Amino acid sequence: MAGLAGLRRLYLLPHFVAALELYARLGVETDASARTIRKAYHAKALASHPDKAAAPQQAAAEQTFKALAEAYEVLSVRAMR
């Protein structure tokens, strides 16, 4: 039975790391409130919006903006956190 629990942990580890990465994208703690998450998203999205970036950095800004939107989409739903 202990072997099965170990396998389960190994299976869940990448999902846990991916979830932590979403919090890191927004720069918030894992126990952040919905309001804190929303404020962090708005601040970072405004700063990295592709329309505000200079021409050479627009592609990178677009990727960053999409990553922030993805993180917010998941973290804004309480059941998905």
C-alpha cells in the first residue's frame, strides 16, 4: 500500500508544481484572497499589455499577457485553485 501512495504522490507532483507556477506568474502567495489575485492580475496585465510595448518587445509582451490571463483564469475560480 505504501508503494501505491508513493506512486500517487509522483503522479500529483507535476500538477502541484504547475499550480504553484500559476501563483508565481501573478506574484501572489498560495493563500492569497480573490481580491489580491484580481489586483495582482490587473497590475501585471496593465504593465505587460502588448499594445503598450515597443515594437520589438510586442511578441514577448503578448506571450506574457497570455500567460497572466491563463493564470488568472484558473486562480479566479475558487474551485479550481
